[in-house]
Amino acid sequence: MHIDARNIPDQTLIEGDICIIGAGAAGISMALEWINTPYRVILLEGGGFEYEAQMQDLYKGKTTGQRYYPLESARLHYFGGTTGHWAGFCAPFDPIDFKKRDWVPHSGWPIQREDLDSFYARAHKNLDLGPYDYHPSYWKAKDPSLDSLPFNEAVVFNKMWQFSPPTRFGTKYKETVVHAANIHLYTYANVTNIAANELVSTIKEVTVKNFSGKTHTVKAKYFVMACCAIQNARLLLASNKQLPKGLGNRNDLVGRYFMEHLEIKSAELWLVKPELLKLYAIDYGKTKARAELAISEEKQREFQILNGTASFTPLDIARKQPAFIDMWTADTAQTKKNMEKFDQAEKKGSSKKGYRSFQLFTRIEQAPNPNSRITLDTEQDALGVPRSILHWELTPLEKRSIRTIYELIGQQLGIASKGRVRLMEYLQAENDKTWPEFTGGGWHHMGTTRMSNDPNLGVVDANCKVHGINNLFIAGSSCYVTAGAPNPTLTLVALALRLSDHIKSRVATKA
């Protein structure tokens, strides 16, 4: 059922059993889990069904520290959320990502990889992926031409990615949600405040507003915030009428540990003879799976580095492509043109004979850093909510890890007599801690409401419930403790399904 919140009487009281704030990948995945149940689910979306500049402006904010993209361009504010410009890259986190690593400060999840495996498999259906099988042997059996570089897997291994079409949640699931009798989707319902009881132990209601001047109140037994890492933190911090520091922020953790994937050109690969490296290639819209090079858990421990991967682009193509940080602008039309030029360069350079030289491109986790964070600005948006300030701060560990990754890859190529790796200039001096101008991120916002069973170390517990508040949960990548190497979408959908099951068990217990 769909209701436009601009078209109902001002000061309408909306009531349900569960209120999900945000209709992106996490929020929609949760809503789908409740269809045909006896519970009334309120799904709140701030925008409509299409892009609107006025709505997008609500995401505008400031950035400090490491150069970053305009905040209003990094997330989409309408039904389906940022799946509207998602590229479809999917891979599960590695077991090491969940473990406490002595060389990675603030690492260690309260759950392990095996706790998510069944939910990863379920998430594949939501994302239109193939079987939950990421072993290179499975994909090589389907296509024997997917030859692997001859690495010692105890050092460098092939980490597989699968590709969603990509699934646009706003398109694929619109009719399902709109026609579900017990799912009440309210569009143009921007949450501007969350209110608790006197002890701030239970959420009573949320306030929603829109540009038609309407204000409504939503009451429910359970509330789930699924607004993305920046907006989840922003809304908790802005809901500060009862607690000056904001909800869930007694220990000053909300907004901290913002993480991105560093995505950056890093090295060149020169082979002895031309090769297609088909296992590592991608043809957008056609490729179902490909590999990237990753470092084994044992070597990560030995060299005390972060988890990251290396992908391949033919060098003559890569040299014609701008850095990601220069392509994504606040001007949506210009960004689209930049992306089209990027894709055209890739298609024009295709070869059936193979290549001798490739650019190696890094995707690596950012070390959890409490100084990398979201805070509130004094400036407010058009609905009266303070805007976000992102301070993105990196550490020396990221750069040392990238350098070590390519040293290990280079050594393995040399041992196999396949070729050589040449580091880009910014990586050649071991004591150089600066970053080049083309340093960018993957538009992968993580952290800000991190998970820990200790309220002194995290905002939510292992079940994504906000510490100290018995009916407020958070869905999505803001709960991540570490960022891993893979893109966050598959894991955030898996976590949303796990959270949905948890709330169902709570509801059933109280029934």
C-alpha cells in the first residue's frame, strides 16, 4: 500500500507494529521479509519514486580532511536509494574481516563470518545473483577459458566477485511493496526527529515532514533506521532534545569510525607476453563473475596489513580514464557524462589478442579510526535538520598495506616468470605518508553506528539494537566494525535479513 505523505491531513497519526525508516537496499529487503505476516509495517521514504533536486539537496553537507566527493551526490534520496546508481559488485566478507586483529586498532566484530553465511545465500535472491559459491573452481568449471595467474595461494589468491545486473530496488520491488496489504509505504515522509520515553529507554514516536508543509507522527512497537551510514548518524545526533549528545550517544560513538574503501590506481603490471587474463576481466552487463587478487589471511597477519584486492585494466585504456574522485560531482548531468566517457574508453580498447601491460587498481579497507567521523553543522536543511559534516581521515596503515600488497604480487609474478610490477610514484618512498590528488573512495559509506556487545565500544549490539534503547535497531553498513575488501551491498542486505529474523523472534516471544 502506498500513501503520499503530502496528500494526507496535516498532523496525521500513523501507527504500526514496525516502522522502517529508509527505503533503500536494507529497508526494502526488510520490508519484503514481512509481507503476508499479521503485522502492520510502516516503511518511510523521504523522497518519491524518481530523482528530484529538491530532495537530493537534503543530503548536502560539508567535508573536511581527506578530499571527498560532494555528499549530495554520494547517496540517492528516493525509493530504492543508492541502488539507483549501484554498479552491482558483490562478494562476501572474508573470515579475517570479522576477527580481532592486533595490528588493526578497533577491529573485531561480535559475530563471525559463519553467522552470516545463510543470510548471504538468502541475499543472493534479493540481488539477482547466481549460486552462493565464490570458489574460483566453480566458475572455471563453467568456463574453462578462465585461466588463473600461477600464484602460490598461501600468498596471493583469486577472490571471486559476482555481479548483480545490477538490481535497482526501486524498480524491481516497487509493485511488490505497493501492493502488499500489510506494508504501508509512505513517500515524502522525511524523519526529522526521534522521540523516546522519559527514561530514554524506549522510542515512542518519530516526526516526519515534507516540502508541502505537512508534519506527521509515526508510532510503532519497533523502529529500524535504514537510512545509510551518514544519515543514520545524522538523525541520531540531531534527535537531541532529550539527550544533548543525541540518541544512542552516551559514549560519544555515534558518527565516529566512518569508513570508506580506498579505490586508487596503484601499480602497473608488465607481462612477458600478451594475455587476455579473462578470469580477471569485466564486461559490464555481461560478466557474471570475475576474480581480483587478494592476500591470504596468513600473509596479512605476517606483514600486518589491511585486507584489499587488486583488479586489472589494460594500461592503454586506464591511461585515458580519469580518476573516480574527479568524475563524481554535485552536478548529476555532468557526472553522467563523465561516466559515459569512462565506459566508452573501456569499450574502444577491447582486444581479442590480449595485452602485455595492465594497470593494477586497489580496493582496500580503511582502518577503523575514531577521528574519521560525522558531526552536525550549524546550518540546517530546508526541513530544519542540521546538515552533516564528514571528516574523512586516513592513517599510515592504509598506504603501507597497499605498498605491501603489490610487493607480494610482484614477488609472485617474478617467481612464476610471468612479469613484473611497477609501483606508482606515490608508493615508492616507504616513509612518504602523503596521498596523491587522485585518491578516491568507492562511495561505500560504512561505520558511524558500529557493532559491539560492549556499549563503551559500539552503538549497537550483535543484533543491531541500539544500546540502552529496547526497541530501536539500525540496519545497513553503518553497523560495520571493519570495512573488508568487498563492496558493502551484499553484506548489508545479509545483515538486514538477519535483523529481520531477530525482530520476528522477539515479536513471536511477546505474542
